[in-house]
Amino acid sequence: MKNLVPIEISEESRPKDFEAFRLKLASPEKILSWSYGEVKKPETINYRTLKPERDGLFCAKIFGPIRDYECLCGKYKKMRYKGIKCEKCGVEVTTSKVRRSRMGHIELVTPVAHIWYVNSLPSRIGTLLGVKMKDLERVLYYEAYIVKNPAEAYYDYENTKKVQKYDVLNEEQYQSLIQRFADSGFEAGMGGEAVKDLLEEFDLIGVLESLKEEMETTKSDAKKKQIVKRLKVIESFVTSGNRPEWMMITVLPVLPPDLRPLVALDGGKFAVSDVNDLYRRVINRNSRLKRLIDLDAPEIIIRNEKRMLQEAVDALFDNGRRANAVKGANKRPLKSLSEIIKGKQGRFRQNLLGKRVDFSGRSVIVVGPNLRMDQCGLPKTMALELFKPHLFAKLEEKGYATTIKQAKRMIEQQTNEVWECLQEVVDSYPVLLNRAPTLHKLSIQAFHPVLIDGKAIQLHPLVCAAFNADFDGDQMAVHVPLSTEAIAECKVLMLSSNNILLPASGKAIAIPTQDMVLGLYYLSKEKDGAKGENKLFASIDEIQMALDEGIITHQTRIKALVDGKAIFTTAGRMIIKSILPDFVPESLWNKVLKKKDIGKIVDYIYKIEDTLKTAEVLDKLKELGFKYSTNAGVSISIDDIQVPPHKAKLIEEAKEKVKIIQQQAQSGLLTE
């Protein structure tokens, strides 16, 4: 075991192509093969020199140099000494990147159980041995004994109740049995050592066969369920080639130091990863246990120290799973190895499945009523950061800057040339806007950016429904597509003006809502007895002139020529007709327009025209809606909320019913 050579994982040795990877239990030999040395001290760095302590948690000899190609004492510097091990400090001269991959180890004085295989459901160790989880915990935490060799032991003095292997005994039972049957070979133990011995001598194949036989003979359903559970675990061990005793830890792997960093802050303070505190507890307790055993301390003290070591390793792997969580100086539970990888903030979901990307930003969204449907308002300061590399190239191309350094300075000073070049760069790039949660295709759409002042992103009101966005503080992310393929895809497939329909139903989703509907409703409404009723107009221009002169109002019922035929309509409806294509039938626009009616018009146009034309019409409807909802000045007042005349009568009737029910309850006719 001592001659194992650690495997260095480098870019060259890393497999380039693989179809799957497998997680399995690590044997003590495997853990030692990963390790570059044993961590013996709980110290991290020297407070005076700020260099890592030898054999400590950040030891340069074990984990590699702090600076690239420089040993700790400074005897060897520069790349020409690569691969040489310094005779003085023992540090290998190599890149400091190895501190992200090199592991160490801690030799534990006594075996401890891995909490995942004790406290999970079902408890793997408990299921394997046929012991209840609570009983197994009592054994591991030195509260009870487990029978290793029952010999010919009996619980009672009449020799009727035989002691079985894996039985869990309390102190009283153990003392009684050891006095009576010690000579006949009876043996029981407690703690990780006893459980490890039992797992080492566990005959997987033998137990598998006997359980299968028992399964066939037993009639009890509860017993069958129990056997099936045990069979599952045993079969898993047989097929995987893992050994049961590997669930007990004798050699504890130590995470590479750059994955549990110690960062210097302003004012001479340090921010330390919680894992370091948890490792420190393990090392301290392990060293203390070693010293107590060497001193031949009383059994009760050693037992207590072993239990504390088990608890320290539990906290390192999964803090707070079994007992109260170990807290740091600020009374906050320390983040263990399990917490680093599990949950939303864990390594998998936070760093592997979802990553932060370059050329992106996020900001609050506000409405941009003056934008075209395929446009979004991008804050200048944001665009300056997003398009910085493109801007460097453009400034050099136009001869405003000769070096990157000069271009950087110009951007910092925000000169007029910078804004001129930024406008040119922005014109050739669409941007992607994404609103979380991204629930369907339309949650990410492409827009042509328009540079604006301020810090908020402006969003076209008609795309709000697709994004499920509103302007009460929602935020959106901006992404810049870089490759020509991505840019082409954005322009052809993802542009918001091409995504008018909802993929789920095929109905138009980019239809006017809220104020826009109010404006169009106001415009299409008819008012009896309005000024200038039943006048005949030949064109929209005549109607507009009459409106300007105050001869008619928008709600006035008029006659108008449409396709050479005089029809009854209103001035407002003719204004709506003027922005619609000629093929839209009268039945769709010559009525009071509500939200559904507007949707039908958009659907009809989309079926006949292309998306571009539909987007143009939508923009015109939006402008018209906003304009006339403003002009209408519609608001709600107390007079709009009328009390129904029969309100008092309804309340009286309800009170009468309540009185009758109460009387019935008091006389015993009704019960609860």
C-alpha cells in the first residue's frame, strides 16, 4: 500500500471521448493511489510568513507549489526546473494548477462509518447485516455492542433463547454474556472496528444463496419484503465488484486545496472555506485519539474520543444529517462536502447544468412603447461592456486607435468616436433576450438593439405575453450571439416579429392588451345621438378633416364609402380600417372591438400575409391603441361603482335564514 504511485490528471491524460462514467465505492488502496501525501497537522498557513504549514491542510509538498514553477523556499524558480523536487522544502517545481487536482489523505486511527451508508434510507450497512438503522447507530456511536461470534451463548439461564450473530446488546446484556460465555468463544464489539470486522468477513455469495432459499420457503409477506431489500443490496455488491468493508473509512481523502480556498481579504483578514474547519476537527480528534491510545488511557475515554471522531467525519461528509449541525464562528451551520454538491446552489445544478456565460448581462425591464416589434432598448453602458472586443476591433479598423491599450483608454473616457463605433457594431448584431423561468420557445427571442440612455432594458409591449413579463420589477438577461450561424439563426428563426404565434395552439400571442385594447375599444364604440350623425364621407382623409374641425366625434355613427359601397360605421372604426390591409372583411372590424375580436383580426391577417406584414399591422394597432387610450382619458370614479337597489333586501333575507338555523340548532333539530 505504501508503494502506490499517485496518478496525475493532466489535460493530456484526461480521456477525450467517453460514453458514460460510473460512480463506485473507493477502496483504501484507491484513495491512497489518489493521494500525494498524508495531512498530519490541522494548520493552514503561517500567520507571519503567510506560507502553507508543512504537513498541514495547504501543504505545498503534498498539494503542489503556490506560484507557477517555483518551490516554497525559492531555491528553484523558472520553468527550466520543471519536474525537479526541491531537496530543502520537498516541493515539486510545476504549475500551481495542480493544487486544483492533487489530493491528500488522513490515516484514521480507528475505522469510521460513511454517514451516507448508515443514515440514508434504506441504511446500506444496516440492510446488509440485517440490523435496524437505530441499532446500527447505537453500535457505531459506542452506545451498544454487536455480536461478532455468538458461540454457544444463551440469553437466559435455562438455555432456551440463543444469542444470534449481529444481535445488538446493551451494556448489561454484554457484561452478563461475557462473564458466562467468554471461555466458549463468545465475542461482541462496538464502534466502527466491530462493524468493519463483520463487513470484512461477510460472505456475499453465501448469504445471497441462503436468502434465495429462504425466499422460496417463507410464507410471510413482511419477511419476503425484508428479504427482497437485502437481496437488492447484496446483488448490487456482487455485480459491481465493490466490497462491503469499503463503506467503512480507514483512509480519509482530503480535497485539493484550491477547491476549499483560503482567500485574503482587505484588512489582513481571511475568508476560509467551511470544509477546512471540518477537516481541522477530524485531524485534531484523530491526533488526540492516537495520543490517548499511546498513553494507554482508560477505555471509557478512548471510547468517547472514537465517538467524537465518528461525529467529526459525519459532519465533514454531511453536516447536520444525524445530530445538530456543527456551527462556525458566526453561528451558521458549516457547509459540508454533501452541501457543496447537492441542491440548487450545489456543484451540479449551479456550475455544471447552469453556467454563467460571457457576452451576457441582465437588467430590469421597462416598457418601450416607441419601439418596433423586432427592437429592444439596450442601455448604452451595458452595450459598451457587451460589445467591448468588437469595439476594440472597430476602433482600430477606423483608425481611431492603433493599439488595444489606446482603444481601452478611449472606451474608459467614452469619447464621441466610441459611441459612433458602438452604433455601427450594434447595428450588425441582434441580441437574445431571455426571461426566467424559460418555460417555452418564446421565453428566448431575438431583437435588434436600439441604444438608449438609462440602465433598464426597454421591451416592446406586444412581446410581454410571450415572455409572461410585466413591468413590476422583472429582470431579463441579454446574450450576444457571436458566430455567423448563430446570428443568422437569430435573424431568421428567433426574431420576435417572426414569433407571433403560440407554439402550443397556433393562435396569435402578440396581440394588443391592457391600455391598447382600451384605446381600440374606445375608438370602435358607437354613441347614439353624437354630433354630426349619418353624414356621408368618401374617404378617410375627409373623416380626419371632419374630426379635426369638430364636425363629428370618433363615436359618431356615419356613412362611409368602402369598396364603392356606402356602409354604416363610425369615424373611429374607419381609422382602425385605414391601418388594416384591404382584404380584412368588414365583419371583423366594423363592430365594437374587444380583446378576442382584435385577436381574430391578427389571426386572419397572419393566414393571408407573411409575418413581416402582420408585425407591421400589430405595431400600428399598438400605436393607435396607446394614442386613443391617452386621448380618451378613461378613468374610474366612485360614480361608476353603483350599489344595486335590491342589496338591502338580499341582506335581510340572509339574516332571516341565519336566525332560523340558529333557532333549529338551539332546539336540537340541527347538530354540528
